[in-house]
Amino acid sequence: MCQQHLGEVEPTSILGVPAAQNQNESDSALEPFPWDAGVFDAHCHPTDTMASIASIPSMKARALTVMSTRAQDQDLVSDVAQQQGLSNRDIDISSSSSTNGRVIPCFGWHPWFSYQIYDDQSPTLSGTAPDKISHYDAVLTPSPSSKDKSFSEGLPDPRPLSEFLSETRSRLEKHPLSLIGEVGLDKAFRLPQSWTSGYEAQRDNELTPGGREGRLLSPHRVQVGHQAAILEAQLRLAGEMGRAVSVHGVQAHGVLFDTIAKLWKGHEKAVQSRRQQKRVAEGAEDFSSSSEDEEPSTGRKAKKTGAKPEPKPYPPRICLHSFSGPAEVIKQYIHPSVPAKVYFSFSTVINWSTGGGDKAEEAIRALPVDRILVESDLHTAGEQMDQYLEEVCRRICAIKGWGLREGVEQLGRNWQEFIFG
């Protein structure tokens, strides 16, 4: 979630004066932090503040998964990765040398900006570009024309989805380790008000353009159906190219799951019945259960040829970033039949600083140890980003009852599996 829209949010620190919630957190906060074990930020936005990029080589974190969100930051993320990107999958966790690279780039169109794209793949458009005013009337609610036609006139000309997908494919090919992100759904988001001379005078020139930048919010939201169409197209591209995806979801947990799950329909893994499980437990020879070596649904052994995996209509790995849903939602995503591997990342700036700490802790307790990631979700690189990462690692280790080094190492393994598969 882009900090330009939220404004500055301070973490609820367990590193300083504020009291720890329990003895485990207190003990964890006193223990020196094992940066040498390797700490990996699963989701951040440092290109929102380009002046901070120079601080990445001196950070304690080993690698940053850097998101793009809109027109203004796609090339910025690519350029930063060109200079500071990880060059291969073999990460020297203990090395802080900038020559080893620190950045995994991600290319995607955030749901907050989905109104700026028109779905030229929709049968209703027949390949023709819609009139600007008509487009915004169709995808925004309430319709801008019903309130103030000048609002739509102040928005950028919408661009075709096919053009963006083509550009994204080219960027993914240019950066073989890159992901798709940040994408998703958001029912809470409202567009900021139009630019006025007053807002222009208050702009922070250090921020990459395109965000809220201090403007008040309008009443207009992006219709969820339009958001879902833009999301689905990007998820299919991820499946086609075998790339992982970082997904944003706010007040839309049900429709988000439905949008993702319909892409893997027909590709579900076979799941053993209780009767089959009992036979295996009794020592009976049984090969019907699903595994990574089997084809989904059929249970047949897949051939290991060393070739690239066959394209699928769904991403192979998905991270639900700054996950804010209830623990019940987790069960849907980690069900044995789900053919994608779904991870859940957490940040102090979202999960604890906006009043959702209890829900986050419940989710973390419910998650398998190999599905948890940490993130800063911060808009500026450097010391503060390291602080956010240390804090969320300490919190998760305390919640899961892990030793600090043990937990940091586990979280590092999870990140590498999410990124590289």
C-alpha cells in the first residue's frame, strides 16, 4: 500500500520505550538482531522517493522486493533494478556488498490506479478506444458526470489494457527474476480530488508524481468489477510467464479469493479422502495423493524434463501483502487442493499501526511456518526501512514462539521460495 496515499504512519515500536505486549516480545526486543542471517523485504515502494535509492547499498536488509503501481514508476523500478538488481538466484545471505545486488523488481498496475486503464479486451469495446468522459462514468462510482464533469476532465487519458500488458511482458523478459506487483482489489479506496493551484503549491518535489500527495479525497471509487478485470489480466500474464505475484486486498477478501480461484478452476490438486489417508497410515501402498511431482486433478506423475513449466492461467506463487483478513480466509488459500503456493506478508505500518494487530496475530498463529513473509511497505529506503523490518521480524518471532535467529532464517527461506520457487 503506497505511503503517498496513507501519509506517514509510525510503527508501534517494541524496540524503544513502549511496553511489550508480553514477555516473549520483551525478551525478543532485548536480544541483538541477527542481520547476518539475512532479512528480506517482501514488499516496498522506495521509488516513491527516488532520493532514498542511493541508501539501498548501505542497508542492513539483504534484498528488497520493489513494487511498481502506476505509469510514473514502471521505468523507475526497471532502472533501479538495472543498477542494483539481484543478478541470479544464488544469494550470499551474509554478504552486504552492493555488487551482489539488492533489488527484485516488480511490475504491475495497482487497483488504486485501475481507473486509468480501459479494458480493450472486453467484447463491449470491440477494440475501439472509449471517450474519456464515458470511460470514467463507466468505471467510477458515483458517476463523475452526475456530480461534476470537470472531475473527469482533470484525470489522465485512459490507456488500453493490451498496451500495458505488452509493456509489462517486455519488462518481465528484461528482468528474468522479476515479479508482477502490486496488483489487487480495494473497496475502500477513493480517488483524490483534482489538482488545484493550492495543491500544486504544496507539492513535495521529492515524491514521484502520480500519488495522492496531500490532496483530500473525492467521493469517487473504482468499481470492483473493473478492478477485477485489470487484476485478472495481470494474474493470467503471471501464469503465462511463471512469475510470482504480490497482491493488495482491502475490504475485498471474498471477491479477491473468487477472482484468483476461478483462474485455477480445473487445475486443483487431487486430495486424499480420509479413507485413503487411513490406508496409507496402515502401510498400504498408495500413490493417489497429490504432490509437486504430479499433474493437478489427475494425480498422474508429471515428467521431469528440465524444461520450463508449462504456462498456467494462474500464478505459481502469490503473496497477499500486509494481509488484513481473518484467519478463516487463510484456510481457503492453503487448502491442499490449491495448485498455487500462497504466502501472507505482514508489516508494522499496516497491520499494527492501523488497529489491526489482534487480527494479524491471529492470522500469524494460524499460518504454516513456511507461508509467512515480512515487509516494510515503506515509500523510502534506508535506516527507517531496516527499522520496520526488524520490528516486524521480532513481532512474528514472538507470536510464533521462535528463537530470533531461528525465525529470521525461516522467514528468509520463505522469501527465497516465494521469489524463486
